[in-house]
Amino acid sequence: MSKLQSEINSLSVSHKETEQNLKSYRAKSVYKNLTRRCSNLERNLREKAECLKRKEKVIKVLNLKIIAVRKSCNNERKLANLHLCQKNKVREELKTITEQLHLAQVELLHLQTQSDSEHLETKTSSQGTPYSSDIEKCVMQLVGELDVSSSKCAGVIQAVSKWVFHKTIPSAELPSSNTCIRYTDRAQVLSKYQIAETISQTENFNLHTDGTSRDQKKLLGNKSMLKVVFCQLVFHLLL
């Protein structure tokens, strides 16, 4: 017991000495400098921690912006690819249309060449009565019904063939003025035969005639009034 008491007393003495030493250390300038330095370090650490937090927030915002920019770039890339596909498609369609147009032009040129190379036959033979029956009927109708001069029949046929059918007929392959006059005389004879045949097949009739002169030519017209049918035939007589 006495031994324990002595140890306690020694520890108390040691404790007091230690406190006194601490008080002496606290009183010195070195301790104050260390305390001040520690407080400065703690303040710097707090400031750096706050700055680090602010930088982390900025980094988060920047990361969000980067993600948005990446999405926008991906959308723009997809849109650019779509435009490129559409452009290629339009280019292919344009190429196809150009090829079709070229083929159509070639075919049109071929048809034009074929049309130009085709010869319009106006004659049936080189001797006797060479012109076809279509040419004869055309001349008869031009002179007898449309009052076209016999000297102008070839020109009328050429103009119609050139501008309507896009075919050029040489003048040598068309009837001359004298030939047209012969066709007109033939039309007169045929008309007389037609009148005679029509009159012979009816019960009664009335025949009216009228005439006039033009360009030193006498023109006669006949009108037949029949019981069953009405027939009007006008023809020109060259006197």
C-alpha cells in the first residue's frame, strides 16, 4: 500500500512537471508559430477542398455538354449519311433518266432517218399512165371540188406532204399541169357517167345548168333534182 502510494505521488509529480513544461513550451514563440502555421494550413485545405468541389461541378457540366455534343454529332453524321444516300439515289435516277433520254434520242434519230429514207411512191410504172390512182383522185378532188388550178396541184401536194407528213416529193414524181388537165377531163366523163346512171335509176328528174367565165375559161355547172335522191355534181369544162 505504501509502495502504491509512493508511485501515485511520483506520477503526480511527473504530471505536474509535464504540465509546467507544456506551459513553458506554449509560452515560447516556436509553439505560436507552429499553431499559426497549422491554422493557415487548415484554412488552405478548406479553400482547396471548396475549389475542388467547384471544379468537380464544372467538370460534370462539361461532361454533360460533351455528351450533348456527341449526340448532336451523331445526329448530324446520321443526317449527313441520309443526305449522301439521297444524293446517290438522285444521282442514280438522273443517270437512268439520262440513259433513257439518250436511248429515246437515238430511237427518234433512227425513226427520222428511216422516215427520211422511206420513199413515197407516186408512180406505178415508168410507161403509159405512171401515176397511182390515189394521185389521180387527189388531183380530181383538188380541181373539181376545191377549185385549185391545175398548175398548182403539184405544189399543193408537195406542201401537204412536207408539212403534214414530213416527206419531200420531188417535182419530177408529181403530175404536170397537162396531166392534171387530163385527170380533170376524165373527172368530167366520170361525172357524166354517174349522172346518166343515176338518172336511169330514177322515175323522173329535173336538170338545171348554169355557167360563168373566169380567166378566159367557161365554167359550167349541172344540178340534177331527182325524186329518190339528190345529186349535185359540179365540174369544169375547158372550152
